[in-house]
Amino acid sequence: MGLDNANARRIVFDIETAPIDSAAEFVEEPTAPANYKDPEKIAAYIAEAKAKSIDRCALDPDLARIVALALGQ
């Protein structure tokens, strides 16, 4: 019985994560593209990019918290 055994039981983990509450502290400050000149558009771009980064924190193992864990066989 080894790892290549077709009759071996399989173990499946299902993990649901969410960003930690203080994730915004750890997200790097985004910068607008160099061709942006209007300060309002630059601020809007940075705010949107930062919000997207915070939303994706749940995918980063260092910035995620486990909210549900399931084990199946």
C-alpha cells in the first residue's frame, strides 16, 4: 500500500477563509499608472485598487482567517 494505490481512501479538506479584520494595515499602498494626471482620478484609482486588494486578502495565507473547515473521505 503506497501513495499510488488505486484503492486508497481519499481525504478531502474544504477550507473557507475570510480576510482578517486588520488586513488593511498589511496591504501595500497601490500607485496609479504614470499616465494619470488628474488628482481626483488618481485618488479614485488608488481607493479602488486598495479595496480590491483588501477583498483578495482571504486568498493570502498570511492575511486570512479560517472561518469553516470540513473533512470528507
